[in-house]
Amino acid sequence: MQRSQQEEYIIRCFSLLANEIAIQGDLILPDITYRQWFLLAIIAKMPAKETHVQAIADMAGSSRQNVKKMLEALEVKGYVRMQPSSQDKRALSVKLTTKAKRYLNEQAASIAQWTQSLFANYNDEEVRQLLFLLVKLMDEIT
């Protein structure tokens, strides 16, 4: 296989992996989708004063419109509250509710177990190499 074919195959693999991770994540998470859980997890790790929709979208690698749509669904389910930012009335500030914090805590063990099972056949050096290469690729993209 030529290098260009290898590179194209790698990109296809990333797309397939992203879809498969979302599908499997949906199977282990009750009430919300894996992508919604991912947003909650991102928000939980962000500084509280920086959790506006655009910043969340930037962290998630998605568009503001897609993230806002997912956040609206999470708001309906009681996981987040959105309100105009006190610093910039054009921006929407997002806050996790107690329900979201409890959900993230309750699901932490099953997410950790699932993640460990994904990497069970990799030794420590392989995981380090994979992480190194992914970070290097992410640096090129972002």
C-alpha cells in the first residue's frame, strides 16, 4: 500500500472509530447519548466562568450550532441550564445541574471499565505511542 493510501485508510479508520465509539457508548449509558455525555464531561472539566456555548464547541471540536442543539436537549432533560452570560449578553453561559453532576459520578465506573476494555490488548508502551501519535496529529489539525 502506498503512503497516500495508508493516510487515507487512517482517516477512514478515525471516522469509523468515532462512530463505533458513539454507538458502543450509547449502549452503556442510560438516558442520554454518548455524545451528550461527552459534552457534560467537557463542561465538568472547564473553568466555571468559561462555559459558554462557543467555548464548549471549541473544546468538543464541533460547531456552535451542533453543540447548542445538543445542549438544548440536555436542558430539557434537566442536565444543564443555559442563560445569557453576565459578561457578554450575546453569549450563552452553560451550567451543569446537580442531576448532571450526579449522573457523571454514577457513570464514571462503567465508562472507566469500558475504556479499560478497549485498551486491554495494548501494553503500556503501545498506549504511550498511540497517545504520542494522536497528540502529534491533533497538533497538526488544531
